[in-house]
Amino acid sequence: MTTPARTSGSSSTSVWKQPAQVWAVAFACVVAFMGIGLVDPILPAIAESLEASPVETELLFTSYLLVTGLAMLVTSWISSRIGAKATLLIGLALVVVFSLLCAVSGSVDAVIGFRAGWGLGNALFISTALATIVGAASGGSGTAIILYEAALGLGIAVGPLLGGILGEQSWRGPFFGVVALMAIAFVAVLILLRGPREQRHPVPFSAPFAALRRPALAILAVAALFYNIGFFVLLAFSPFPLGFGALGIGFTFFGWGVALAVTSVWVAPVLMRRMPRTRVILIVLPLLAVDLVIAGLVVKSAGALVACIVVGGLLLGIMNTVLTEAVMEATDLPRSVASSAYSAVRFLGGAMAPPIAALLWHAFNATVPYLFAAVSVLLAAVTVLLGRRVLAHIDDEPDDAATDDAAAVLIGDAA
């Protein structure tokens, strides 16, 4: 995320003075990131309205994240051939279509299937958006990354709140909201995203698969898989034991999203200036495991669980940023290729976590899913600890080339 090296290049140019095409893509980014938490407040309502079990309802996250992760393996191959604007528009169009289909669905199975299509559209859009902003923003890559981070934080925070507000009327409301906002974003990108004809440099289809054979990237990807289990147990399972209505869940995860945004943009860079990245990871992951254990122990107290969720957001924001920086420095591969491979593995953790948490809740009680998440987070820490020698080079100071190539890697923070 934001580091001195990235911001210094934009000191003479206001981050807010940007061409219209930059604002068009940034607005679309906000809406895309809203989709991550939008469904959260309406999970209990969907379960009740469509007579679905918690496990079936949690598959709304699984189908979305699984397809998003798998699609990440081919998005760089696609965009390098058809161009950034076409990739953005196809991604936005798919989100509009599948969000609408979710809104008019009459069964939970249909919503699960259409969320998968939504995930494909989101992968195509998000994987291309920041590279587009970098190419069009005034003030260089530092300014572009700040704008992207702001969009990410705003979307993650506002998504659950909007989902809660619209979900108070009907569980279909948040889906219709996404349709309207993404349609506006599609028109804005179509009209405003103009510029010189882009040069295309085709990426081999096999590149992300070959990247996972690099030891450092493989270690970080496995660690991120376990870490994402903890992330999505907290995000996707917590609405059920909270026992709140849609608006209450929305406000809870609005606080979570704000906490995540604050630490990812401001706190994580401070920590990385003071200590190596691997040390930050090995400090924050155990703290997150402790928070998850406490959440499990106090799960019957809604107020205490809300506090644990918000504290978890603070820790997750730090981890997202540090892992992103680590992946940037892990290999000498093009960052878009490294990001595709890393994100695909990481999203698998997010895809499997929600239904497993619901199964554990049904088989035991609401404490066990949080303990499962805590163990997964500790496994992520152990993975980094055992691979610390291989990861030694990621603790070096980032160079300017790595900074300029950061764009695609930041998509890992969106999940």
C-alpha cells in the first residue's frame, strides 16, 4: 500500500485533480469492492426467505470467490490480448447481468450460480482497473495507488452499510443497488475512458501456473490461503451469531471496513518502515488468532463480538497491505503474473471458509468456527516462519521498479 516511495512522486500534484476517465474507473472500483461485503447483512434474510440452510447461504461467498480466484489465472492473458478498456467493460457488463439475475432469482441455488458469474465479471474488472488508473492519473503511480486504495477502503466500508440499508426492505434490494451503480459505471467508462491506442504485450497462458513454482511466491500463496480462511470466517460467518437485522449487521461491518481501510492505508506503512515485513506478519497473525479465539469465547454477547469484529478489521488491514508488499518483492516476475498466481490460491481459502464454518456451527456450536479460523491463521504464521529463509529478500527496501509495477498485485487486498 502507501509508502514514502510511492507518495513522494505525487507531492506536487493534488490527488484530487484528475482527468474524468480516472474518476470513472475509480467510481467503478468503489462499486466493485462494495460487492465483497454487500451480501453480508442479508445472509440471514436470504436463508429465511429462500428457506436455505446456513451452509447453502454461505455458498454465496464460495461460488463468488472460487470463480474470482480461478479467473485470476486467465485475466492477464485476456486483457493483454483484447486491451484494458474492453476487459473493463466486459467485467462491468457481467456484474450488471449477474447481479440482476441474483435479484430476480427464486431459489438459493440460482443465487449461488449467478454469484459465480458475478465473480467472473469482478475478476476481469478488478484485475485491470488499477493498471488503467496508473496509465491515466496525474501525478504518477504514487497518486494512482492512493486513489485505488481510497476506492478499495471506501467500497469495503460502504458495501455492508448499503447492503444493510437496502436489505431492510428486501434481500433483493442490495442486488438491484449493484445493478444500478454498475450500469452507471459501465456508461462512465465507455464514454470517458479515452486515450491513445494502447500497446499490447501478450502474456503466455501458462505464466501464472509457472509462477507458483517459485518457492517464495508459493510460500506466500499458501500462507495467504490459510490467512484468508480466518478473514472470511470473520466476515461471512459472523452475521449469523450476531443475531442482528440487516441494518445492524451493515453498521457492524461498516465499522469493520473503516478499521481495515485505516490500518491498510496508514498504519501498515508505518510498521513496515520500522521493522521487516516478515516480522510484521509474524506479530500480526498471532494477534489475529487471539482475536478470533476471543470472538469464539464471547460469541453469545453481541456487543463483545462486534468489538472483536472491528479489532479484527484493524489487524486484517495491516495483513492485507504487508502481504501485498511481500508478493511485490517475492520474485522477479512481472507483477501481474505474480498477482494472478497468488490471488488464485488465496481466494481458494476464502471460498472454502464460509461453508466449513457453517458446518462446524451446525455440528458443534458457534464457538468452534472461530477456533477453526484461529488455527488456520496460526498455520499461516507457521508457513511464513518455516519459509523465512526463502523469504529473506522480501525484507529489503522496495525499489522504484517494484513501486511502479504494484498495480495488479493490489487486487489481493480486495478479498
